[in-house]
Amino acid sequence: MNVALVIIIVIAIVLAIVGGMNAALNWLIWVALIVGVIAIIAFLFRVISGRNRV
């Protein structure tokens, strides 16, 4: 998996945890979901296209 995708997924998880612990920062949950969906779409596109760029 691309290093950038791993970093994006880690950031999404951290934002989801921080957003879940603090209700005042509820928007972080949405940011985490959006970033996570973008990372999943990019990963699936990479897998489906079959490109092995390093």
C-alpha cells in the first residue's frame, strides 16, 4: 500500500478517536469519515487499476 495512503488512514483514525472523546469537537468525526472514505477510494482505485507504482 502506498505510504501516503497509510498516513491518511492513520490521520483518519486519530481524528475519529479524538472526535469521539470530545463531543464539542463533533466536526472531527465528519472530517475523519471524509478522509477515511477518500483513502479507501484511493486504495480501491489503486487495487482495481492494477498499477504497481512505488
